[in-house]
Amino acid sequence: MTRSGKEYMDGLRDGRRVFINGEFVDDITSHPAFRGAVRSIAGVYDHADDPANAEVMTYPSPATGERVNKSFLIPRSEEDLRSRRVALRKQAEMTLGLMGRGPEHVAGFLAGWAARPDVFAEGGQRYADNIVRFYEYVRDNDLYCSYAIVPPQIDRSKPAHQQADPHLYAGVKEEREDGIVLAGAQMLGTGAAISDYLILSCIVPLRPGDEDQAVNVAIPIGAEGLKVYSRRGYAEAASSLYDYPLASRFDETDALIVLDDVFVPWEHVFVYRDLDITRDQWSRTPAHLLGNNQAQTRFSVKLDLLAGMAKRVAEMNGSASFPPVRGTLGEIAAHAAMVGGLVAAQEQNCEIDEHGVAWPGKAEAYAVMTLQSDFYPKLLNIVRDLCGGGVIQLPSSAADYAHPEARADLERYVQSPGFPSEERVKLLKLVWDLVGSEFASRHQQYEMFYAGAPFLVRTRMSEMYDFDRATALVDRALAGYGVEGPQAS
Ligand SMILES: Cc1cc2nc3c(=O)[nH]c(=O)nc-3n(C[C@H](O)[C@H](O)[C@H](O)COP(=O)(O)OP(=O)(O)OC[C@H]3O[C@@H](n4cnc5c(N)ncnc54)[C@H](O)[C@@H]3O)c2cc1C
């Protein structure tokens, strides 16, 4: 089944402990820091739930035959990847590529894990059964999972078990007959406050002695002992939709997750105290590729938005035909086209494994991850360059238009041909919310770090590229000659 937006919102009223501005939130769906994001996600649910969109957005569940969201699809062909991407792109367009951890993100990870239960079975068959059952449950009930898979920054020079307190990093505190008890903290649960389940695991390398942290579990956000410590809410700080059109609608929020002796029944444990499987779940299953293929489909939408904004601003300012400005627009467009192309190439260069599962092309996926932390901040700067002081020379808020004298001045001096004052200001406030506001700044940090610290991603890229093919060319170039000149072959 697919859920409606209302069903999604109803599910969030479960007694969850979300903390912001010195207090726990009563109702996440009406709190000003979260309600905008909740409504945006509800809109995404409604879109997929609309029978008119069923063909593009859903597929029949192999278990029930009912239509389920395509983000859960386990791809078995290039065509499956393409059809999944079309649905994911549509979903991303609804939130302008600005919600990185909507329900469709972790759905890809779950599909990747469920596609390769053999990896989880190495820890015991029950763990393989658990991951498949949980994936099917989430898929068939259209649930929203977020994840926290990085230990908090406390002391990066020491492994988990050598921290001052062995339960600083989230991990197993107690094993019981019916399940396990977890304690500690994990960063950085984007969307956790507005999701149904948290997947808690670890993607950073663990060392022998860190077995307590070597887990993968699912926890309902409303579980007793789970606390979500949100950062500052940009939606709440936004003075109006007109002034902060992106922050007010798409701030998915990020949070520190604290586990105060949280009980997890065995059926929600997928990896248990196993360093090898905790590592292998990211590389020996297509989870990381499917999750990041979605992330890049979303990123591609965001780059198109950025390119569109740059073009509109140049047109409005009358600079679009200046050759240097056209060159600048071309530079932004090149990056947008490159990412779109690399996402599509992941379909063409997919590999079908021995289980019949299609893995998106690795080199292309990691190329985007590697490059984006570098070029996204540069693109923001390019757009800021195009805007000049226009994004600053703006009325303090929408309320300024209600003052007749101020309104008359704004209409006279803050306008462009074809763009009456309210339209000019509207566009520039939109641009500022993507390139300059606190929301924009968080997005820059997000695009730099969501796939991991850039130095780690670059290292991983070096393992994904076909260096054999590359070095064979070097051998070819070196063949057939020496200091004496050409050699007979
Ligand atoms: C906006 C945002 C949203 C996020 N959402 C999520 C989420 O939903 N779920 C989730 O699990 N995580 C999330 N993350 C966390 C993200 O996965 C981590 O930020 C990322 O893995 C990097 O880890 P870190 O922040 O602890 O940085 P660190 O690992 O502490 O690294 C920070 C910097 O220190 C330097 N450094 C550290 N170690 C080394 C080293 N060994 N060698 C050389 N240099 C080093 C590098 O300059 C590096 O960039 C999010 C992060 C951001 C910014």
C-alpha cells in the first residue's frame, strides 16, 4: 500500500521525544520548526498515493500485489534502475531537491540490504531473515526511515571502546533473551524527528574491541529512551514564506540521537556485534550505491534549480546577454549536465550480480560523491557573484510592503523591467535562501558531508575506478621502445 500524507502525519503523533529550544515538543506536526517539513513530506506521500501517479511512482509489492513506492524497488535490470530514477526524480522535484533524507533515501539502503541477505546470514540466518522481513514491512506499509550511522564527534583520535566512557558512541549495553539494550549517542539524524523509524548502524571503520558498536538495528522514533536533539530550526526562524521560501518548507532538520537504554527486540536486529558484517553491509550489498544513486538524483534536481535561478537573475538584471555572464551560466549548466549524465550513466554501466540484482555503476556514483563536496560551494559562489548586492538590497520582510510610504519607494527603486517590485524581491529572496541564508549554509555543509568526510570519499573513489584499464594504456604507451629506440615486437 501507499500512505496518504494524512496517514503519515497521524503516525508521527506517537509520544516521540524531540527536543528543541529548551523543551520537548508536544506535537511535531504543528511545531513551527518541523511542521513545514512535515507538510512537504506529506505532499510527497499524497503524490505517490494518487492513483493518477501510480504507474510512475509505484510498483506491485512482490509480497502482497498492492502498489508500493518505487523507492523500495530492488532493481534487477538497467530498465528497473531507469524506472526507479524517474520516480525518484519526480519525488525530488516536489521538494526542489532540498530534502536529502526524505523517505526515499533510506528506502534505497533497505532495498540494497534486502537484496543481499546472504551478507547478513554470515552472522546467523535469523539476521538475514530479520532484514528481509523489516524491509518488506516498511515497503508494504510505506514507512519513513531515517538513519544515524556516524558516531558523534567526541574524540576522533580514539576508537569507540577507548573513549572515556564505553557508552559514549551508540552501542550494545546489555543482551537479553528477547533483545538488546542500546546506550550512547549517534550523529546526525537528518529527518529523524519527522520519520517513523531510525536505522542505527556504523559506516565509519570500527576496530577490534568496538564490537558493541558493530550493529545494525531499527528503532521506532517513539521508542522509550530514544531522544532526538534537534539543531536550531530554520523554518521556525523564518519570518514568512515570502521571506524564506525554502527554509520555511524544506528544513528537514538534523539531530543528535541519544539512546538512554533503548530496548530493541531481536526481530529488529540485523547485525549484532560483528565488525566484518558492519563493514561489508556497505560494500558487499548494493545499499550504499542505491542510497546514493537516489541522493544524486535529488542533487541533480537541486543543480537544475540553481542553474534556473542563475538564468532568471541574469535575465532580470539585464545581464544575460553579456558574454562573461553567458560563460558563467554555461559553467553552472555544465555541472548540472555532468551530474545528470553521471546519474544516467549509473544505469547504463550497472552490473548484475550473481543474485540477479542490478548495482548502479560504481565509478560514476563515487565520481559524483567525490566531486560534489568541491564544486557545490564553488557554484554557490558563482551564483552569489551573478547576484551582486541585489540579494542584500532587499526589504527587511514582506511586512515592509504593508507600509504605504515604504511600498511606494520599493515599487520605484527595487524593481526591474518586467519584474515589478514584489516579483523581483520574491526571486532574490528565493535565491538568497539557496545560496546565502542559514538554511543555504547548512545545505552547503550537507552536500560536502552527507556521503562522508571528503577525504574518505576520495579514497573510496580510488578503489572504484578501473585503474587496470588505465594502467594498461600506460603499458601500451611504454611498449615497443627503449633507450636504443624502437624494439622489435
Ligand atoms: C547537514 C548534515 C547532515 C547529515 N545527515 C546525516 C544523517 O542523516 N545520518 C548520518 O548518519 N550522518 C549524517 N551526517 C553526518 C555525516 O555522515 C558526517 O558528517 C560525515 O560522515 C563526516 O563525519 P564527521 O562529520 O564526524 O567528520 P570527521 O570524521 O570528524 O571529519 C571532519 C574533518 O576532519 C578531518 N579529518 C578527520 N579525520 C581525518 C583523518 N583520519 N585523516 C585526515 N583528515 C581527517 C577532515 O578534514 C574531515 O573533513 C550529516 C552531516 C551533515 C553535515
